[in-house]
Amino acid sequence: MSLSQLTRNDWSGTSRTPLNGLDLSLAQLCHSLQPSDDLRHRWLAALVSHQWGRGHACLDLAGWPQQAAAMLDWTAEQLQALPDDLAAGLHSLPWTQGDNSPLVCAGKRLYLRRAWLAEQTIKDNLTTRLQQSMKAPAGLQQQLDTLFGAATAHTDRQRQACAHAAQHAVTLITGGPGTGKTNTVVKLLQLLQADAQAPLRVALTAPTGKAAARLSQTMAQARNRLPAAVAAALPWQAQTLHRWLLAVSADSAAALPPDVVVIDEASMIDLEMMARVLQSVPLTARLVLLGDKDQLASVEAGAVMAQLCQGKLLSAHTVSLLHSHRFDDSQGIGQWARAANSGDMAGLQQLWQQAPEGCFQGNAVVSRLTAADSVDKTTLAQLTAGWQPWLAQLSDVLQSSGKACDDEQALALLHSFSRQGVLCAVRDGRWGVHAFNRQLQQALGFPDTAWYSGRPVMARRNDYALGIMNGDSGLCLPRLVDGAVRLCVAFADAGGGVRWQVPGRLDDIDTVFAMTVHQSQGSEFELVMLVLPERPAPILTRELIYTGITRARRRLCVWAAAPGLLFKACGQRVQRSGGLQ
């Protein structure tokens, strides 16, 4: 079957490929602009688009054809449609010639030009930064002694990370939850401020609104433990990368450049966003990237942080924080996280068997649920119990005089709701986000309408006109507007206040009684219900299980429709093709 014969109606057969219309259109466009009689060329163009859509920076043919199945995640029957000597057509590909070619060939890797340009920008920018000379603060070792005290096994790596960032233009600090990444940044800023002649200009940023709010909260908590005079000189308010980039673009001529740029949750940053960010950070600024290399990669293409941690470019500028002050890796949530992250399937199976059955069962830190054919009322009642304090607060607001919510009440409700998170691996199906949101909405007693008081929402895209960014979370609440009580949506801003929006202006919004594990990145909850589907899915990987587990601070319940998929998932790693490593 030729590539041009693959139409939308042909995709359902077992011998056909998962290529979509965009993949085929790119191949046909390239062929129309510069015809080629070699069918392999159109296959290559379609496949590089296919891989980009699956999160890969490129089509990597280094292991072809032995690793084709794993590379594409296709079945044996689907692979049969491919030419046997596909890789041999790479270097005769006519659409990689010239500075404006749609495709770029780099060794055995084939890129869309946009992906290649982003990757080259990251490489070139970081290489240039690493050549910048940063003056070490005076009396560095004495200041480190003052900040960290005597070195211990638990503070030595934080001290090492702080010392490196004080002396270099780029530092990548990776570590799991509670390993002290933010604490290290606070001490770094203390050290740099003590050596500065004027107040430091610091940009604190994160990829999503939720992650930025979390960074603001942890920075504020860290500052509160310092003497007032010291804390006053340190920043605490973070903003999303999108808002920061907009501000940089708008004020580039007038604003003074930052001295330090801190980016939290860097594992969430995709290839093109990282290229844009690096181009916007002045070469004179220290750049500190924080994140957990073992978490899920970005939703869009690329696995920038993981590849930089693995590669040679930043190997000498990467510090891994290993000791968690939040979890004990020999018990509870920490033990589950360690087993999942190390791919210990047997160990995870043993932990599953030892965990008590039931939704947040008794006093157990970790419990389990083996799913039945449907979600029963008893389990829903147990699950919604975590939101009872929030429901009581909401009821008080709705029954109070005027029945309108002020900013203080809105913030309290937002905080109370975020105490519990229901995290699903998938969006669709019986155990997906959509089904759980419908059931939880009904179980909590909310009406089956588009907008109602108490509806929790999350933005799925950036809306620059409204100032709402992807990942921003809000609650629909009654508010007094022009003398009348109307439904509005309250979003917490990075400054500790509230921004209100009219529901009708919010276009791309999800209800989030339940959310995907991807959407939960940058968040923490006291209680987490991790819900896994009953059927295999490509998204079920070690990174997803680890990310879901580590969103919980105090208690975790793992709900597995098919427990075997949980164990198997920890043997599956996200492998994204790219050249950064």
C-alpha cells in the first residue's frame, strides 16, 4: 500500500498505520514542492511529523529496524506497512537541503526544522552561558559555613549546589519532593545578596500558574524562618514563564535585566519553550533550573531536563539532591516512590499486597483499592469525605448574608479544596478524568449544569487578554458585581490575591474534581487518590506512577482496576528521541 493511499478511512484496519492527517499532509506537501519517486522519502516525512506529535524531538533511526516497534509503539502488523530499507533513504532525502528546508538531517536523526532550530538554540545558548565568567562572592566558604553550618550527609549536596550556582552562570538542581531545592535557592539568594552592592533583581518563575503559586508559597515560608531584615531583601513572588516572557518583551528597553533567574519545575518545559526562555535570559544573569528529572516530561515535544541531566553539556553543572526531608524512603509514600522510580516491580507488588484495602483506610499512610466493574456509592462517599471541610465552608458562604463571596473567602475555599487530589492516568474511559468528574460532581451534590457555585476549573491554554495561563486553577463562586450577585471564577494570583473572571469569557476550561497526573505536576495535596485504568495504555510508565505518588504529602490511595498494569508500568520508561544528551 502506498503512502498516498492511506486516507482517514483506511486507519481502522489492523494492517494500517497510526499516521494522522497532519503527518500525511506534510509528506504530500514536501512531495508536491519537490517530487521524489522514492516512496521512502514520503514515509520519512510522515514519520518525523508522527514522532513530533508523540513528544519526540526527532525521528531517530540509529536503532532501525531492530528498535522500530519500541520507537514507534506500533504493532507488528502496522510495522509491516513500512519499507524494509526505510533508514537507507535518509541521506538521499531531498527535503533536507538548504537553509530553509522543511526537514533537517543530523547523522541518523531526522528533524522538523522547527525542532532542530529549537534544539540548536538550546545547545548554543547553554554553551555560550558556560563560557561566561561569574565572580565568586567574597569569603564564599565562610558564608557557606554560616548558611549551612557543619556539613552533614543531608546538607552537603545543598551546600554543593549553592556553591556551584554562586560561581557559575548555569546550574541545574534536580531532586525529588522535599529534597530542599527551594531551600537551596533561598540560601543562594542570601549569599549573593550579602555580596551585592544593591538589591538583587531576581526573577522567580515556573511553567504553570499552579507551579508558580506553589513556588511563591514555599519561598514565602522559607523567608518567614529568617530574620526580618534578611527576609525583606529576598523575593518570594513567582510568576509563570509565559507572564515573565510577556513582561520581558514589553519592558525590554526600559527594565533593568535580572541578576538571577530561577525556573522551578523545569521538567515541564518543552523544547521550543526552553529555547525561547534561554533567549530571553540575559547572558549576564545566573540561571538556576530546578526540577525532578524523574517526573513526567513536558506535554509538548521534548524531554529537555532529563536529556540535559543525562548528557555531557551540563553534567559538570548538575547537582542531584538525594535526601528527602518529607518522605522516608523506607516506609510509606517514600517507599512506594522509591520502588516505582527504581523500576522495582517485585517490590511494588509486595507493597501493594501489604497495603490495607480501602479508600484512605484507617490510619494507613498508603492504602489500595482494587477496582470493581464500576465505582460504588460507598467508595465515592469515602472519597468525597476529604472535601467535607471545603463543602462546609462553601455552604457557609452561600448561606451568609448577601450570599456573595469576598476575596478572603475565595482564597480560603481555594486552599481548602486543594487539600485533596484525585489524579487519573487517562482522560477517557471508565477510569478516566471525564467519568470521575461526572461521578464526583453528582456525589458532592452539585447540579448537572455548565456553571454552578463550587465548580473547580483549570485553564488548558494561555489567554493573554484575560491574564489566565495554562494550568491556572479557579473556583466558580457568587460575587457581588454592580450591586447584583453573579457567578464569577476566582483565580489565586501569585501575589496572594484573587483575580475574578466572568465564566462566559473562559473558553478552554476543564472541571477538576479529578485531573490527569500531567495536570497535577507542580501541585501537592495532603491526600491523593491515584486512579489507573483497566487496560494497557502507552502513558502508563514509571514516570507517571512516580509523579502521581509524589503529589501526596500525607496520605495516598492507589486505585488500580488491574493491579498488574501498575507493576508493569514501572518497568516502562519514557524514552523520547532528541540530541540534547
